[in-house]
Amino acid sequence: MDLRDLTYFETIAEIGHLGRAAEKLNRSQPALSKSIQRLEESLGTRLFQRDGRRIKLTDVGELLLARGKQLRLSISETEREVRDFASGLVGNIRLGCAASMADHLLPQLVGALLERAPELTLSLSIAQDDVLKDSLLAGRLDATICPLIVDDPRFVSYPVVQDEAVVVASEDHPVFDHPVQLKDLCAYRWVLAPPTVTARRWIDNAFLSRQLPAPVAQIETNAISLLPRLIERTRLLSFVARETLEHGQGMARLREVPLAETTMSRTVAVLVRTEGYLPPAAAAMIELLRQEGEALLKG
């Protein structure tokens, strides 16, 4: 099986049209047809079937698509591992960090890493934890810093530090005019992360589990830097890490809405893929986080 044929096969499968795949790959349709023919002859079975003007995968084709992506990822990681070994590993780390933790953890972490390895290079990706997990699984990241994941065999999680997330509002919000109960928060709308994010699912469930409607998100965003101004100038509530509230830029005019039911205790962890290649530099970073995560967080 030729790896180039496998790459062409993946593109054709994802587009579902031989002509458009040929345009994307800058190859002729006959060349792609021969490529698929070689694969089918080597496997002894059909990989595509007609579906009107389009083509779609057979069951065997679906299996090859899944396995082919795994194979290409394995080859890519093997090449990287060999390069790391041959170069003596000055090191590069492709690190993802949840947006809620980036501002108050990454500067201290990067400083500590560069103090230990001045030639180290880092590729940093800041996003919500759902996006980071997808990138980690796809092999685009070596590790991610995000809430702990349990009972998922695809990941290995190393706990780093404990933190909390709390409900916040502008300092002059009417929610502070009287003693507040959980049901009172249902009267207001919110700025929240998308529903696929761990913290959003938790705050939704805090209401639903007590037979109350989930918070109504008038604004959904993953931009933590926007939150202070959005909340300060509106009657919207939000849900943020306590570290962000206490030390984040522009948070001075925001206050915590103190309710035990909406205070989320969580474990911040560094995640890696169970079957993925872990560069030595990334392994050293994980050890640093496990040993000094609390000190790094407090800066």
C-alpha cells in the first residue's frame, strides 16, 4: 500500500467527489482513479460506491479511512521522535491551555521552562477545553492544560492544582441588593462558554439538578478577555475561574455572587494522549507542573 495513494484516498473520501478532489490535490481525475484502483487491487475489495453524482465509502472504505488516519499520525509522530533523538532534543512543545487558565498560569510556567532550557521552543494554543481535546486527539498538540478528565481511556491526566469557578456580576448589579438564592439567578441572562465546554456543562447542571431552568446564555464566547467589559456594562452574569476574578486584567469592578451551589471545585490537569508520542521536553514540562503547579499558579 502506497502512502501517497492513501493520502489521495482520504481526500476523495472527505470530499465525496472525484473531480473536486482532483482540483484540491492538483492532480488529474485519471491519476486519482488509478490511485484508488491500486488500493482496491491491493486490498481485494471495493472502497467506493456511487451515490448519484457523488461517491461514498463502502464499509471497508470507512474502516480504511479510520485506520489510514491513525497510520499517518503514527508515521508523523515516529518521524518527530527520530528527529528529536537525532538532534539531542533541544526541544519543542506544542502546548494547549484552556482560556480560563492561560493568563494566570502560562507566564509563570513559560518562565520556569525557559530558565531550565533556554533553547526550548513552544507553540502555544489558547482555546476552550473541548477544542483542545480534539486537537490533542488529532496529534496537533503534545499536551493540554485543562480540567481533569476521568474515565476516558484516550487520555492520561496528571493533576496539577485545585481551583474554583464562581458566578460573577458587575459590582452594582441588582443581584446584590438582597440576600441571594439560586432561584434568583434565573431572572437574569448570562455570558457563557459554548455548551460543549466543561464549565458550561457544570453550571447548567447546577440548576437542572435542582429542578431549575438552565442559565439563558444571551452571549456565548470563548474570549475571556471580553468578559470584564461585557459584564461591567450589562446586567449579565457569568461563570469564571476564581483566579481570573481575583487576578485577571480588568476584573476590579466585578464581584462574586457567593452561592455554594454555583461554586465549582475542580482539578486542573495536564492531559496527554494515551497512545501518543510524548517528546522528552513535554515530559519534563509535565513533571515540572506536577511538582510546582501550585507555586506556579500563585506566581
